[in-house]
Amino acid sequence: MSHHIVIVQDLKYAYPDGTKALHGISFRLAHGESLAIVGENGAGKSTLLLHLNGYLTPNQGSIQIGDYPMTKKTLKFIRRSVGMVFQDPDDQLFMPTVYDDVAFGPMNLGLVPEDVDARVMQALNTVDTSHLKNRPPYKLSGGEKRSVAIASVLSMSPDILVMDEPTSNLDPKARRKLIELLKSFEHTKIIATHDLDMVLDVCDRTLVIHEGQVTADGPTMEVFQDVALLEQSHLEQPLRIQGCPVCCSAA
Amino acid sequence: MAKIESAFFDIGYMDTLAAQDTFIHRLDPRAKLVTTLVFVVTVVSFDRYAISAFIPFFIYPIVLIAGSNLPLPFLLKKLLLVAPFALLVGIFNPFFDREIILKLGALGISGGWVSFFSIMIRFVLSVGAALILIATTGFNAVCLALDRMGTPRVFTIQLLFMYRYLYVLVEEALRMARARALRSLNGEGMGLKVFSFLVGNLLLRTLDRAQRIHLAMFCRGFDGEIRLVRPIRFSVLDFAYVAGWTVFFILLRLINFPQFLGKWITGLIS
């Protein structure tokens, strides 16, 4: 698996109740790229993410992860290589202690206990939370929960990291720590978010989705210069790009 | 309102207690579980008018509470919380069983009252022992012990999940209740009808969450079986702990020590 590529072609999906969520989305992601998926609430970001690990099956179109086209047979391999971090860490941390939770994935891969332990400790060390290993998840702070949720995915050593709103509900310092962490990862990354300032820091490429369709796909800086496009997609320029109110009024 | 919240956070306090490090805390959870079971079965097996025979059984909780550094007032409060259930079980005995079987001076006590007190003592002993087990072992370790002793996985996993999401669920319910309380003036909107909406909403949210958790499990290779790594070792000390208490309980079951002692003392006097 040297090519951690993701190819999505003409993806269409409507929910069973008839709500059309995706109207033909296509993109291609090369190894090591980090892609931000931005768009208004209900644009289809989460629906798209749910396709990337095979939870939802497209009505039309195809998905390829690495060397595998997404089919029922390849699902097992795909789930092993795509690590998914959910928006609410409480959904992700379901085991009684932090250690058990991070060990859940590797145990399912059928590793021997020593290897499981090594992987768990490595993942916990990466996100700097090894001191929490015997704590129950409900006793952690929001930032700690998020870090552990990421560790629980890292322990499976995925090639591709998929994250839904990783910086939501974090205090500024925890957010900054998370951004530094994400920057240090060499995985192929796909991040759905409203935090455009984080996108500036972490993702070199941005995909804008509006009403289930791709309205822009390009280098982050370029996409964020297009004010009209952002406006149309219910977005705004990242605060860092907008003029500073103090300096502007002084000038 | 504040009462529910504080009562709830007491559950978390049990975990804090269980995180201590004493001789009793260090014992294998299985040893403590088996001992508790033997204790409860022995206590329950007495005939319905037994009262004096229970007195020496209090040695067990006293030793454990002292040895594992548990706060007695906290445990008593927890006991009081469940006491209504036991009261309900026993309260009708005095009405149905009016035969006088005991005389304290001029006062005749009916069999109903004796069996009622017997039930209450059993309740204090057995529920107390269960509370002490959780407070010295922790809920998760008790589940692990059950699992290792052959309880079906489905059952222990259910318990673990229940305990994990109890916190999430209660917090969610509290948030909803708070939101309602803040917007209902003069008791308007606090009725049963709104309450039923609240409960229904909570159920739907719970279903949604269950689906997301299931998804999270699938994403990490869940195939229907949950595997737990947690090496626990049953040492000679654990064995001695179980054996010691078991012999003690059986002895107490066979010989009524207070009666024995009483006879012996009256024998000395006369």
C-alpha cells in the first residue's frame, strides 16, 4: 500500500427518506495530501465522509481507496486503512477505560497482546495522553477526549485520516495543540470543518461543497481569496485573511 | 433538581473510592465478587424469624469498611436511598402475621414484626455488601470478574455499556430538564405531558447516539465480538481471602453465636 490515494467519482446519494444529499461529487487525492471539506450546514459534508469508510453505499458513482475499489469484499481492508474521527468523542470512546478504547481497534485486527500494548502506548504517547490510560472516558475534559479519540484511531495505524469537525468545542489552547498535532501527521488527511482558520494551518487543498455539489477545488489560499464563491456557499474568509478592525479603522 | 444532580455525581464518587490502594482494593476482583456472593447467599438463607444470628455477620462489612478506608456516612446514605424497596417488601408482614412469638417484658411482639426486622437486617447486610464490593473494586472490574467467571459476554458488555453511557445519558437528560425548568414560569409546562415529550425526545436521541456508536465500532473493525485485554491474576492470597470468609460465614450459618454466648453466660450465672 504505497499509494494512499482516494478517488471519488461522480458520487450521488439520497437518504432513504428521499432527501438528496450528494449530486455527483468527484475528486482525487494523492498520497500525503491534506484536504479540507468546507460548506454550509447540511451541504453534505458528513454524508460524504460516511461514504469514505463504506458506512453508506453510493446510489451512483464509485470510490477507490488505495488499491481497492469500494465493494462489500474490500470493505474490511478499507476500514483498516481509513481512520475515522467523529465529531462527538463520546460516540467514539465507548469502552470502560482509555486504554481499552485505544486497544479496541488493534484487538479487532487480531494482534497478540504485546503488540496491542505497544501500539496503544505509542498512540497515546503521540497525542501526549499516556497518563490518562486508566481513566474512564467520562472523566476526561473535552480536549483530552478529543486527543484520546484520535489515539483510538491512530492505534490502528491507518493510512488515511478522516475527521469531522476536529476543532469544535475546544478551548483555544487545546485547539492550537490539536492543529500542531495534525500538522505533524504524515497521513493523507480529509477534514470536514467550519474552522477555516484551522484549514489555513493544516490543509493545502480545499474542497467547497454547496448543496451536494463541488463548487470549488484547489489550493486553500486560492479558494479563500474568492469572496463571491465563499459568500455563495454560506462561508466567510478566515478571520486571519480579513482586515484587522483596529488597523483598518486607524488607516 | 439540584438533588438529582448531586445524587448522580455520587455514582462517580464510587469510582473515586474504588481507585484507592489498600489491601482489599488490591485483591483480585473475582475473589471479592465470590466472597460477596457467598455472604449474600448465606445471609438470605436464614429462616424468616432470624434476627440475633445476623449480629456477627456485621463483622464482614465493618472489617471491609475499616480496611478499605470507605466513608460510612456515604454508604449509609446510599442504603437509605434504596431502603424504600425493602420497606415495601416487608411492611405487610406485621398485618398478616399477628401471632405473638416473642415477649420483651410485658410487650408481646408478633411474628410479623420479627420477620419485618429480619428482612430489614438482611437488606442492610446484602445491599451493603454489594455497595462495598463496587466501592472497593469499581464497576468495570466487577464486570470483568463476571466475564472471566463465565457470565455470557453479551450480558457483561451490556453492563459495561450501560455504565459508560449512563453518564452521557443522565447529563443529556439533566440539560433538557434544566432547559425546561428555566422556561416554565409558575409551574406552567412542568406537567406530565411535557415530561412525556422530554422522555420521548431522550429516547430518540439515545437511538441516534447508539447508531453513531455502532458506526464508530464498525470503523474500528468490530466484528460482533468485543475483546478485552486486562490480565488479572488469582493469587494464593486471593484464595485465602475467599476461603477464610467462606468458612467464617458457614460457621456463622451453622452455629448461632449470640444464642450460644447467651446460654453460656446464663449458664455461668446460674
